[in-house]
Amino acid sequence: MFGGATNYVATLDAILEFVAAQQPTTDELIGWHRGRFDRVSSRTSIQRRLDYLVNVGFLEQTDNEWILGQAGEKYRTDRSMETLAEIMCRRNLGLRSLLYSLSPGPMTIEEINRQQLQTHPELDWDESNTDMAKQRTAWLRSLGLVEKDGTQYRLSEQGRSFIEAAIEQWASVDTPATATDATTMDARSYETTVQARSVDPEFRMTVLSRYDTTCPVSGVDHRALLDVAHVLPWSEYPHRRADLSNVLPLSKIHHAAFDRDLITIDQDYRLRVNPTFETDSDLLQRTIREQAGEPISIPDRGVNPEYLREHNERLEWLAD
């Protein structure tokens, strides 16, 4: 989008107003761009941005005239940031996962680029080119969800409120076709149950990608057999539900063992096992009993040790 890194919304507003009023031809719309924005690039560059607005649903082209698309009509009706954020997240795979990934702390544009590609390899960007990551952060900054601090990007208070609501709000929403500046792709949707609750598929995908889709306790690496486990419980800590430093992927068996206080992880990231836990299962012997006291592999900026301390304070057996 033209207009500068924090002015994408203003640029979108101007385009929608011009199209709604004039229903221009392609030549007229491209000419308007050249007269409206400084440093506008070639016709090809303008057309690529128009294609993106079509993919998102803001614009449609009938014969040689441009009109508002369904998303454009919806947003123009109320002009709320909530509506625009919903449209952008619905049509752009990875926007929500980027917001979730910023919850533990700021990231550089290079880190954001890697996060997007590792979590959503179907985006298929050129890994050496950060232009797409920059465009995504520009949209999120324009929406007020992300702030730039030097060379790093961090969640704004509005962004933090957004993901706290999104983790549950988007849980049962199928992610439809998604748009980038160049193409439209199909997004695969995944769902998991945590304490009888579904979570946003993009949150789940973000958690799994941070751990290489592997349970750090058992080594289970099959996506369908992994849950997203919250250290500080979902029901008691609603403001920590979307905090990536409060979750880790566990196999369904080990998630159940964690929730039932049969196992835990201490502040030094070692597996601790309830001394009353007994089993004849070879699997549980190997992945729980024999691993008692052993270190668990946690990525940088993984589980917050303070959350583990708070979780473990109520475990009487751990103090013995």
C-alpha cells in the first residue's frame, strides 16, 4: 500500500471513497493513484496493489469499472478498526500468529520474517526478502496493534487486548483463502481442545512451530496427537491465555498428566514427577518415570520460569 508505513488505513479509506464515488475505469484508477500519492511506482506496481485489494475483498472489477467488494462495503459502513482487523485477519494467513508471537517480547523484522515462514510455510516467500514481513507490520501498525521501537516491533496495548480476545473468538472459525500482495492461498485449519475449549488455529500453529511440532517431554511429533497446554490455567488467568510464554505443546497423555499434577516442570526446566505416580506402561516409564529430574528442551523466550514457579507453588508434593 502507498502512503507510508503507518498510513495504510488512511490509504485504504481514500481508495474506497474514490471508487465508491466514481466507479472508475482501470486507467482512471491508476491515474488517480499517480495524482494522489507521492513516489507512486509503475503501473505494474499499482496494479499489484489493486490485485491485493481484490483478493482481500475490498474491491471488485466488473467489465472495465471498479466497484467496492463485499469487504469494502462492510468496512465502509462502520469504519471501525475492529471490523477492519477482522477482515484483514480473515483474509491474510499469519497476521494473528504474528501478533501471538510478539506476546513474549519485541522482534526484529528478520525475526518476524522467519516466524511467518516457519509457522506458515505455505506462504512460500523468498526467505532472503523481508518486504512481505514489512508490509504485514505496516498493516498492523496502521491498525494500532503493533508499535515500532527502533529496529524492533512490539505489541501495543490494543494489540494485546486483541489477541486475548482472538484466542477464543477465532477458535471455531475456518480460515478461508488468504491473500498476499501477489497471490491467494488456501489455509489449512487445525483445532485442538484444551480443558474442553478450542483455541485459535493460528495460535496452535504458532505454538507447535516454536517447538518444531514436538512434545518436549515425550518426543511425540505427530501434529494430531499434540495439545496446547497452559501452565497458568485458562480459567484462572484469562489475561495469560494468548501468552506464548505460558504454553507448550504436550502429547495428549502428557497434557493430561500435567493437568492432573502427576508431572510438572520446574524453573530450571527439569521434569518433576509426583512420587505417588505409578505405572506398568513401558511408554510412561520411559517418558515420565525414567526422565524424572532430567532437563526439558525449551526454546528461547519459551515458557516463563515465573509462570512455572507460580504453577508449582500449589503442588504440595513438589515441596517434599
